[in-house]
Amino acid sequence: MTEILQATLIPFIGTALGSACVLFMVGGLSETLKRLLSAFAAGIMTAASVWSLLIPAIEQAEERGSFYIAMPPMGLLTGILVFIAIDRVIEVIKKKNGNSGNKSSMLVLAVVIHNIPEGMAAGAVYAAILTGSTEVSATAALALVTGISIQNFPEGAIISLPLRAKGKTKVNAFFQGIISGVAEALGALLTLAAANLIVPVLPFLLSFAAGAMLYVVVRELVPEFPGEKYYDLCTAVFAGGFIVMMVLDTLLG
């Protein structure tokens, strides 16, 4: 149980490390590094969505009978739709506060809103392991949260560095940067705490997590690729991340 709790905190570590950039960096992350991190995380999360989430969800649904067969596609679609709705809310918040002095605070709030269901997705995977689901391997779950952590690294920096540029102290900017990571960790831990209650709908929740991950890949990570200078390199790094996750899951899962 302790190891599972520690693993659910890995995405928070990614956010904290990204936020810590403000403590020793003068400028922001280089465009090349941001693109490569996004590409690698996208590869890991795409593969994890299939092996760690969708396949286990389908296997569980098949074992439980015809009533559950509809849960994986419903969960996948719901995960995507929920994140579309979240992004629409975030866009409204940004438009209403675009020119206000609270713009930085609104950015933190937007990321927090986005990260809570992302944390719940990670928690659902470990809830499956905690309740004895043989379809979900610890290695696959670890690879999934590692992918989220890599994605969170530039996210933490994107919050803390602009705050520092606006006059906040380094320590203040750092702590505001990790707030989104705290929200994500809480989402994971609350889902984990309810593990026994969510057993009947695990196929749905695992698929929901897959939909959430795929949405993040398509909406946030892949758009970092474009540019003649980077596209081929990012595509290769994406493939590398996908292969790493695939090998980990098939050999060690």
C-alpha cells in the first residue's frame, strides 16, 4: 500500500521539479527541451492508454458479462468530453481575466481545474491494482504516472517562471507553481481511498482515464511538435516513448 501511495505522488514530483526551475533559471525552458519532453511524454501516455488502461478495461468488462461491455467505449468518450468541457471553462476564465491583475492567479486556477481529473485517472489505475485486478500491472501503472510526471515538468515551469517575471519572489513563485501538483495528488489519493467503492465501475474509470490521457496527448502535447526544425525529431522521440512503455509493459507487466 505504501508503494502505491508513493507512486501516485510521482506526477506531483514532476510539477515540483518544473516549478523549481524558477529557483535557479534566469529564463524559461528552451523550445527544444519543451518539445522533446512533450514528445516523449506523448509517446509514453499513448502506449499507456492502450496497454495500462483500455486493454485491462476491456478484459474486465468481458469477464463481468454483457452489461459491462459498453463501459470501455462509454468511459473513453466520457473522459474526452469531460476534458473538452474543462478546457472550455478554462478558456472562459482566461477571456474574463485576460487583462486583469489576477491573470497569473487565473492561470494557476486553470491548471488546478485541469489536473484534478488527471490525478483521478492515475488514482483509478492504482485502485485497480489495490483491489486485486490482475489485468493491470504495477509496471504499466508506474509507466503511466511517469508519463504524466514528464508532462507536468514544463507545466510547473510555465506557472512559476512568469510569476517570477511579474515580481514575485522565487520562493513564492515556486510554491504557487506546485499548487497544481498538490491538486493532482489529492485527486489521485481521494480516488485511491474510494478503491473498494469503485470496483463495480472500474472498466468505466480505466477507460475514462484513457480518454483523459489521449485528450491531453492530442490537445496539449502533439501541438508542441510542429516546425520544420523539430517535427521529425519530435516524431522520433514520440516513437521512442511509445516503445519504452510498450517494452516495459510487455516484458515486465
